[in-house]
Amino acid sequence: MNKLKETKTFLGQLKLAWMRDNLEKLVEEANRQDISYCDFLYSLTHGEIDAREQRASERRMTQAQFPFIKTVDDFEFAYQAGITKRQISQLLDMQWLDKAYNIIFLGPPGLGKTHLAVSLGIEAVTKGYKVSFVSMDELIRHLKIQSSISRSRQKIKRIISSDLVIIDEIGFVPISREEANLFFQLIAKLYEQTSLIITSNKGFDDWAELMGDPVITTAILDRIVHHSEIFNLTRDSYRIKHRISILQ
């Protein structure tokens, strides 16, 4: 076995897959361009780091479980009176996430609340943060069965260990007092440790009826609203407008 093949074997044993797979090409380029040893080593190690960061980003994106992939640039700000592109763009630096602040999008269905939440989540993933997306209905289901179902237990564990948790569609389905208590326990664990993005079609005044217990609701809201930025989206549904324009 010659030294090049042996070196590739060593790189494989060290789990340096990109360096192993690209060693031959970089050696040829170095010989052809008379590259210094330092420059050659830089190219080799830099390529490995880039490849690892790309794999890590793809892994974080998969684990986030976004329902779709959309960016802020895809959002139709012209249809919304309660939010501007400048406001959302200011959130893309993720300083609020570093401070464990929350973002809350309120408004009727069809205004793009989930789109905005996902867009911010995707930006967080690309910047190296661990993100979990979950609908309220799915979250409650996992909370209820986590003690007996391994998959749900792992889901909740992943949520708790995330830097950002997106809870979508609070308000579509009422929950029982027992379910509200489980939700409170999770929010209490995340409080001031993990940032939240919450979307809801209900105003805060309606949450007590939604959750079946005003005391638990107050405790939940105290923790969610503290250190938060709240956006009320107000105009007619973009989905309805878009559907009407297609039919005309």
C-alpha cells in the first residue's frame, strides 16, 4: 500500500471523511500549482470543517421538522397591516434568541403566522441553533404519552434541549385542564432558558376558556409574555385573497 492510500486509510480511521475523499485531488492541485505545505494543510482542514458544518446544518434542519421550507423573502408583507418586513428583518440577527426572548404571532387563520415562524426558525438553523417545530395538538399528544411511548419521550427531550421551540396553532383545538397543566410544566422548564415562537388564532383574553383553567392560563401567559415581542396580524386572509384572484 503506497503512502497516499495509507494516509487515506488513516483519515478514514480518524473519521475525517471529507479529507479522505478529497486528499488525492488536493495533492494533485498542490503539485500542479506548487502550493506551500501550509496552504495545502489549510485547504484540507478547511474543507473538512465546511463539510462537517454543512452536515450539521442538514441534521438540524431535519430534526427541526418544519412543515415546509419558506423564507422571509417569500412572505407577502403588503397584505399585512400588523407587521413590516423591517420588523422581521431586525429579528434575523437572532439577538432575541441569545437572550431567550419570545416571539408571538396573533391573528386569524390565513395571515401567514406559521410562514413567519418557520422563516425565523430556518434562519436560526442556518446560524447554528437547534430548533424544534411542533403544532399545539401534536405537542399535547406527546406530553400525554411520553411516560409510556419512547418516541414521544424523545420528542419532548429534543424540545427541552432546543435553543428555539416553535409552537404552532395554539387555539385551534381546546385542551383539558390536565392537558393545560402538562403544557404549563413544559413552559416552566423552558422559561428564560429557551426562546419560543408561538402562533395563535386566539387573543390572550380567550386563552382561559381555551385551556379550561384561568389560574393555569395566567401562569402560562406570565412566562410566555415576559420578555416577548408580540405581533398582531390583522388584515384579511392572504390565502383567501389569493384563491379569489385565481378564480377571477
